[in-house]
Amino acid sequence: MKTLQLGILRESKNPPDLRTPLVPDDCRLLLSRFQGLRIVVQPSSFRCYSDDQYRAAGCLISEDLSESRLVLGVKEVDPIQLLPGLAYAFFSHTIKAQPYNRSMMQHMVREGISLYDYELMTDEIGRRTVAFGHWAGIVGAWHALRMRGLRNGHRSVPTAAEIGSYQGMLDSVTDLQLDAALFLLCGNGRVGQGALQMLQAAGIETFQPEQILEFPDKPWSQIHSKPGLVVLQSQHMVAAKDGGAFVESDFYQRPWSYESTMAPYLRRADVLVNTIYWDPRSPRHFEARAISESSFRVSQIADISCDIEGSVPITTRASRIDDPYYGISRSTLTEIEPWDSNGVDIMAVDNLPCELPREASHEFSRALLQHFITPYVEESLSSGLGEPQQSLLSRARLLEQGRLHPNQAHLASYAAL
């Protein structure tokens, strides 16, 4: 009988990431379904599920993962923990050639490591199948609501991490004390839907983009007595430079041929909630110098996407769960304290789902089980796969024994190949 060992890493990011790629219940399901499977979990004092819960599910607890065919993590891994020749799956944050992870990528190449990246796990038409985005949207939108209260002097609203559960957040929405502000939500994908869910749970009325543009360029509080929300999709945020009609497929194929059309919304909104996946070849929502103009009304930005100097050019760094906000001066474009009358407040926490680690891990684990782990285990323990499963696993592969997958050839220089 064939055997297979899967490993689960103890996260190595600092501050510690409390999430897990596979929750104990899903480990139990796998072990009951597949004879010959063993799951070894590195011990952790901070993971959102205890070692005893994994042990009760049938897993082994050990520091040694060297016999694993595949090792699962969540965020990028300290190179010192990556064992030569093994296969890993985690969010590497390298597919945009992110400079801060280049040394990790080059280490994996040198050590002949194989890597499946969760960002590359997609269906046949390119939709992500495995992600924490829904919970990033929920927590990021809560920050947007909380930021509004903090700017207006309300200091008693807790963070999602302090509340500890989504139900607790729903029970706390009456404590937000929102003023008549206009929220601008960019994007309606997985992250955007999570953000919309939270903003609507707070009782904010939704308006269509066309309605917003009919209102005069003046504070929302002079138009409505309650907060409002408008959701922008790609066709509202960009237009073809040649004046032609917006074609979504063309925009994704040739994003450089489009320009931002956000200015009319930025003249009207108070809070920008950004959830879009940003291609560096795409236009930014605005240029940094725009915040110094009197017509730029937005005073707070919850940048859930957190692309440094990306679609939001004044997102100059990621922030932390324990210190989530900073300000950018409208006059000097340098960092200042948040809530300053001459500044734009920024929330750019890059691991938002960590604030609700159990709920986020449960949803992620179930998707990972369905779309990746089960096909992988079936392939490893059986005589072969049908073409659909082979394609699914191939799409997710970034490195194969230190060599780039052909789909990722654009990273050759970045990976020092």
C-alpha cells in the first residue's frame, strides 16, 4: 500500500500568524478517507487550534517534517525553515516579483524546492478557488467603520481581533456611532463581497454609481443625514484612453491602455475601501499628489488590497494588527500620525483575516481540501489522475524542484535563473 505524509508548518512570520491551512476537522476527514495517509503538525503555542485538537483528530505532533511529501503553511516562510528538495504550499507573495520576498524565492531555487502557491489555485476560467479574501473584506470594512469613529473622536470601538468573532462584530455595530459619510467601495470580487457584507450589516444604504455622480460636489452630510455607500466595478474605475467602450476582457489583457476615472467619486466620498487586485500595468486610482488638491475629499482609506504604492499610491507600507493606522500629510506626502486634519488616514494591515483566525481558517481549509489537497492526495496514493485534476495541480505550481513553471517564466530574473 502506498503511503503519504503531509506536514503542517508552524508559522514563522513576526508578529505570529494565528491561522492554519488545515483545521483539525478537515484533517480528520482526510485521515478517515485515505488509508496510508499521515499528517504531521509542528507544535505551536499560538496557532488558533491547539496541538491537542490536532492530536485528537489523528495527527502526529512533531518538529520534524522532513519525511513529508508536501508541507502546508499560510504565509511566506523563513528560508531557514525550508528543507531542501521538499514541496511546499503557501502564499509566497512572489508572483508580482515582490522585492521583499526575492531572497526567499532565490533560496527555494538554490535548494531545489517545489512550491504550490495558493494565489495560483484557480478554476478553468481563472477564478481563485482558495483564498482568505472574504474574511479580509469583512475585517477590512470593520476597520473602515472603526476609522470613521476614531477620526470623529469615538475611542471605544474595539477591533475585530478584540471582539473575537463575526457574530460579536454584528452585535457591536450599534456602537459605531457613524456620521453622515459616503463610503466608496472599489471592487466586487471575493474581498469586495466580504467588505460589502460588513458595510451593509452596519446599516449603510447603498447607492448606484450613476446616482452619486448626479449629486453636487459637496460634503455628503449636506446632502444626506445618514451614511451612504457606492460600489464601483472596473467599468466605473477606468476608461479606454482612446475613448472606446469599456471591454472587461480587453482591460485585463491590456490594462496599460486604460486610465483612471475615479476623480468624480473621490470629490464626493469621505472613505475609500479598496479591495481590487492590482496589476502593476494598470492605472492607479489616483496619483499621490492629488491628495493635496482641495477637490480630493477622501480623508480615510482602508486599503485591504495593501499593494505598496500600488492602486493606492499613498499606501507606503503595510501596517500591523496591533498598530493598524497611519496618516499621510496632504501637503508633504510624508507619514504623519492618523486623525490629523491635514492628513489622509491609511489602514493597510496585510494579514487582516488573522483578526478572526478560526473563522477564516475554517473557510480556507474547506476550500483547500476540495480544490487542492484531495486531488493531490488522490494523485499521490493512486495510479494516476484524470486530465482535469492534472491541470488543476499544474496551474498551482510555481516551482518544480527549483525550476520555474513555464507559466511563470516572467520571474526568471527575479528568481536568479
